[in-house]
Amino acid sequence: MLSLHRGAAGHVLRRYQAGATKPLGALPILSRGERDAETAAMAVPVFGAEDALLGALSLSGPIGRFDDARVSAKSAQPTEAGPSLSRELGGGAAWP
């Protein structure tokens, strides 16, 4: 079990937990070295029926590969996959 107070996926799960009415805001959520000094991640929420939070879609790897240029280049992948997966699971209205 991992704490939800660290890591990109944990931040997503806390931010969009049941009853949260916060707008999506800037996505993906990024973390660098929060769980492990050598690991970074970006994550987006995945919604199901009635836009209930089902989980987080995360992309992670060595922190050296998460420099600003690569994060900028790769951030489109989870932000496109999150809404697509959410729609396939019966949700997605929360996505713009």
C-alpha cells in the first residue's frame, strides 16, 4: 500500500476522490522524486459511469527522462488517453 499524499497517481486519486467537485485544472499532474528519488511520473484521472473516479492513468520512469522538454513532448499522451479511456468506460463528461 502506498500513501496517496505522494506521487502523480496519488495526487490524482486525492484530487478527484468521491465527492470532489474540483475542475480538472492543469493535467497531467507531475511528480518528480516524491516516492523514490530516482523516479518521476505524470498522471490523469479516469472516470466511469456518472463520472465516478475509477483510477489514475500514469506514465512513470527514471527521473532523468522527465526533463521539461520530454514532459512537454509526452504530456499529450496521457491527456489524450484519459478522456478516451473514460469514454470507453462509460464516463468522460468531466473532461473538457
